Amino acid sequence: MLKAIIVFCISLIITLIVNIPANWLYSQLKTQPAPIILSNVEGTIWSGSSSVFAPMLSPQYSADNWQWGFNASALLKAQLSWDLFHEKQNLSATIAIDLLSLGSSYDIVLHNNVNSLSSINPIFNLVSAEFSAQLSNFQSQQCIDNAGTINLKNITFSGLNLAQLKADISCTNTGAFKLDYASLDNSTNIKGSITIDSRGYYQSSMTASSTNKVISQQLESIASKTLSKDKYLIQGNGYL
């Protein structure tokens, strides 16, 4: 009899966990102000869909039918992980929560073509590239102790063609995100940094040179200053 009761209790607990409604869990966890607002939430925490609204982005982002699925293989790395995707906008991401710091930090991985990110911000229409990014220990809208990398391959921007660009993500003393980047290209040397604060205001500065005469002329046309023969300084600022 005791064994039957134990089996029943275990089965009941498993059933409850497997069928936790995503809408109920979201209502328990959402905060104010919320960086991301969900509506029309359907399914469970393991598999489902929702409309997404991000009011803090500029411009604001909204989309229906974002879907998610639990990634069981991540349990081997002591993580709870979900794959997120929006089929129509060709966007995909993975969010993982470390079981040892449950609820306090997240790992976020993106794999997309840069053009697909234009649904989030039209500025990404200016760049064509294969895009991958990983951000670890993401804790808030303000950068506290985040770190990560961004890799771009087969890049086309303002007529420039680059094989690869790599950026390291860190935090400034004022809580802004900072990207230090450099090109991995035989003919074009680019090195610079960009900071982005919680308001979406950015400041960027980079030096660039190229042995390709066509690219060198293109760099000169967008340069803020010529530093030396075929080496240029390019600066910018504004709101994303």
C-alpha cells in the first residue's frame, strides 16, 4: 500500500511539472517594468508559443507566434535550456539558465543572418553577414558582469567586403555594453570599439586600412579623418 501511495505521489508530481501552463508561470514571474511583455501565451513551459512586445527597444519590437521548446540535452551541462524561434522572421535563439544560479543569470546564443535582425531594428538592413553571438551571465538591461562574443562572416557594409569580424563584449564602469572588435581579413584591417547604454545611445570609433584600392577609396569616403596614407579614422554616435 505504501509503495502504491509513493508511486502515485511521484506520478502526480511529474504530471504537474510536465503540464505547468506557461501563462500561469509567466504571471508569477513577470516584473514591472518588464523589458519583454508576453501575451496570447499558449502551451506549457516545455513547449508553446506567445506574442512578444519589447517596449524598451528603440524602435519598439512586437511579433506574434514566437515559439519555444525545451532542450533536454542541456541537462547534461547542468542547465535548463530553451530553443526560441520565429519562423516567419527567420529568427532563432537559445536561452540557458545555470542550475547552480537559478534565476540570477542567463546565457543567450543567437545564430542568424544579420538581415533577419532588421525585424528588430531597420539599421540591420545596412549590413549583410552571417551572424552568431553568445552572451554569458546576462542579468539586467544594464551591463553589470556580462561577457560574450560576436562573430560576423562574409560581411558586406557600405560597399565594403570582409571575410570575418570578431567582437568581444564587456561592461564599462557606467553600466554600458562595450564591444571591442577587429577584422580577421587578409586585405582589410579594421579595429575599433562601440559602447551602447541602456537608452540605446551608442558611440563608436574605429581605424581602418586596406591594401585593396577600391576598398581603401570607400573607407576614405566614409572616414571622419585621414590618419596617414590609406589609414582612416571612422567615428559615429546616435541612437539605435
